[in-house]
Amino acid sequence: MATDKTPSQGAQALHKNRTRSGRRRDSNHESPKTWRTGNSQLQKRLRRLIVAERSGRKRSRRDQEANMSVSRKKMPMWTWGPIVLIICSGLGLCLQFNNNSPTVGRFLESYTNQYHSIVNNRDNFCDRSQRLGSIVSHARPHVLHQEQALDQLEVALDSPNRQIIALVGSSGVGKSFTAQLVRNHYPWPENVKTLSWNGDRSMVRVQSMLSHLVYCGQNLILIDNMLPEDAEYVPVISKLIKGYEDIANSTEQPHLKQLSVVLIFSVNRLQADEDYEVDMETLKQMPGTHVITYAELEPDHLVDCIRREAKIAKVQLDDEHIEEIIRGSDARSSGCKSILAKVLLYGKPLPEAPKTPIDHPTD
């Protein structure tokens, strides 16, 4: 009897399930090569993690050590008090020795003098015994027809009580020109301070100048553009000077700072003669001031002014141009102040001197 070899439905279903599970196992099963690749990548990741962890530990240790060193360097606030006290005490002792000990004072003065002598290439640069009156000799050839005023200025600069000097006169007589020449030939150029007066605002500048004076040599302050109504500031300036204990006020204080103040007052000559005389008299009565009056210029003085300005400008003028300049100028009101512009207007350049040939020696 023939048997039926056709699988039953249950057997077919069981076979399908086994086939599917086998396929799943085959799909989940990796080859040896794939497994080795995955294992090496895992090892690399682990190594990176280990290295990063070690480096992080090193950094943290370094940061901790740095913080510890900073904390060690930082000192408590209370420890700064004794240190500051010691420094201040040392400075106070140095200042006391400087003021009371002649040996230390002479040593510091000698050192300062040697330093400035080397820097300025002049022996005894800080020597205060130099005559300031000798500077006036540089002004005599240029400041015309003011011999008496220049003589008074020389005496005032050589005087031990010269502290405030006032140059007084009308416009164009040579006051500012004299101050300029004094400044240019002053033995200590870095000690010269200049100021164009502007009322109350200038008092602040004066106070600042007084606080920046030096011991080396002598100090000079030039104040220009002052008017007769500004005479009320002169006692205030004198009081400011006396308020500084390090500025000498007499010949008995040679170790203190030496100072001369030159004030330049311009009086309007176009006003009435009576008003002009009142202003001049007011300026002459300024207390504690050596007043030097500049004389008025006459019309015949203008010729000398013209020749001087032409020489400086290196131009030549015809006689008719000189007469034209004199007729158009008022010596009484403006002096020589307006001469330069007219000389430059009418003047002609000087002819160049012929060049002499240079004989070159032949071999």
C-alpha cells in the first residue's frame, strides 16, 4: 500500500519557523573579520577615554597648584600695614636728613649738579650765583632807544630782592622783545615758563607754575599781555609766592628755590593824556614790585626800526619807501610794532653775492 509522502500542514509550518529562526541567527551572526574591526574600534575609544581622563587629572592638578601658589603669594591685607608704615618712616627719615644734615644735603646737591652738567654739557650747571643781569647785554643791540630801561632791568636782575619785575610802557617800545631775548639767553632754558595773561583763568596757571619749580639753577616766569586794570593781581601773585615755603623770599635762604617773575604791562597811548598818566602812575605804585618804565618813541626813531627790520628780513628799501613807511606809522601809539609788515611789503630781496670760484688742486 502506497504511503502518502506529502508533508502535513503542521510539518510545513514547523519547517517555515525553523527556516526563519535560522535566517535570523545568520543575520545576527557576524563574521570574524567584522568582529575584529568592531573590537579594535572599541579599544581605540577606551584608550581615548583613558587618555582624556588622565589629561583632565593633570590639568586639574596644575590648576590646583596654580591656585595654591597664587593664594600663597597673596598676602592678607593686615600685613600691608606694617610694610607701608616702614616705607613711610624711611622716606621721612630721608627727608629729615636732607633738610637737617648738611652732609646729606651737600651730597644730593653735588650729585644733581653733576648730573645736569653732564646732560647739558656745561660745568656747574646748577650754580645759582651766575649773574642774570649779563643777559641784558644780548638785548641792547636790538631794543632801540631804551638804554635807561635796560640799565634798570640789569640792576633788577642782579638784585637779590628782584622777585617781581614789571616792564611798563606803551605798545611797540620793546617790552615783549626784551622778554623774548631774556628768555632766549637764560642760563637755564628749561626753567623758563611763559604765560599770556587772561584774567582769573591765568591765576590757576600761575599756581601750577609755582608748584613745578626746580632747585637746579634759577626759575623765571614771564607773563605778557597784562593791562593796567590787571595790577590788582600783582599782590595776589606775591602772596601766592610767599605761600610756598620752598621758594626763597630773601638772600638768607640760598638753599631754597630761586624765582624771578617778569610782568609785561601795555598801556594804551591812544587814550587821553590824562588817562595815560593815571594808568602809568597806578602801575608805578604796585607794591613789592620793581617797576621799569619804557620810554615813548619819537618819529625820528622809526628810521632805526626800519633798518633793523630790513636787516633781519634780509631786504633792501629805497629812500622813498622809507619815507612812505614813516608817514604811515605813528611812533607814539604803536612804536616799532607795525614796521615789520611794511618793510616786508616795500622791501626787495638783497642781491646774492657772487660766488667765488674754488680752485681745486691738481695732482
